[in-house]
Amino acid sequence: AQKITQTQPGMFVQEKEAVTLDCTYDTSDPSYGLFWYKQPSSGEMIFLIYQGSYDQQNATEGRYSLNFQKARKSANLVISASQLGDSAMYFCAMRELGTALIFGKGTTLSVSS
Amino acid sequence: SAVISQKPSRDICQRGTSLTIQCQVDSQVTMMFWYRQQPGQSLTLIATANQGSEATYESGFVIDKFPISRPNLTFSTLTVSNMSPEDSSIYLCSVVTSGRQEQYFGPGTRLTVT
């Protein structure tokens, strides 16, 4: 069965610093996708970044990059140059082919000035 | 990305009543899902809404409690039946669009049961 683990309940970072949010996963399916979402206090789920299991290069989207280490089954999110608006809950999620996303428990990121 | 709307955005309901949540997408999608997010928790999949057939429910969720319809490729409803305070949650519609891997979420329906 597929499983997502986020071990950091909370992370604290200062503005302009980089931060890494950890995510490990488990699946027996060779075809899967890894996702990160941001959920601010307003409650909306904002899609940030996607990495396919067959992608050779790490995904990047602006200040977000996904550090994909397939052998270790990890998919850490790196946020560069943190901003106050980055304060939110961050969820790692995985989807096997033809199925729905399953989510980790989330990490609360707090950015201070 | 798909534009997803949900109605209502929030509601306060009395126990024992039912609420139907609507999800409308601006383009045809291949897959539609319903999730629940209980206070302070992560998202849990309720079911996959199948067009023209019965939804596929996850363990712990049953059709009698959460009936789902999906009459076409762009619309779905979720009903929360015979509500209790434990049903107080955010309910989110989510879609995967044709030819894409990304999964997008509607703004959610914030339900409070008193």
C-alpha cells in the first residue's frame, strides 16, 4: 500500500533563507507522481510542484524545487529565499497510476522577519 | 489549470440533517475526487466520483452516509447525510484534467454541524 511520511510537524525559518521540508514515500508501483501543496490559513489547497517517477531531473517551479532521490524514496521540497507569505501548512502527496492522491500529515512552516 | 467552484463555501447545519455540496469544473476532467479535512488534520480521500456510475468509496466511507453523483464530465455532488458534529470538516472536490498529471482542488466547503 502506498504511504507518505512527513516527520517535521513544524519548521521555522527567517526571511530570505532557504528551507527544506522532508517527505518520504513508499510504493510498489513503478509509475507514480509526487506532489507538494501549500495550504494557507484560508484553507485553499495550492498546487506547487510535481515530480514523475520516471523524470530524470528534479522538478523546479520558481522558488520551489523538489529534491527527488528515488533510491531513498524521498521527495523533499526546497523553498529558496523564504518570504513571509510562505507561512502555511505544506503537504506532500503521492499518486499511483490511475488512483487518487494520498497525503502526508503536513508540515507547518513559519517564516519570521 | 482547471477552475473549480464549490457551493456552498460554508454552512452551519443541525445534527440529523443533510447537506449537498456541488462541484463544478470549467473543463472536462478525467478524474474527480472528494476529500475530507477534519480540523487540524490532513486530507483523507472519501471517494472517486465516476461519471455515469456509482462512486468508488475508500475504507471507512459508505454510500449511505456520503452519496455522490457525477452526471457528466464537469459536475459532481457530495451529500453528507444524517450529520453529526463529527462531520464538521472541510470538504474538497479535486480533479485531474485530461493529458495532465497535476491534481487541482476546489476552494472547499467548510461545514459545521451543531
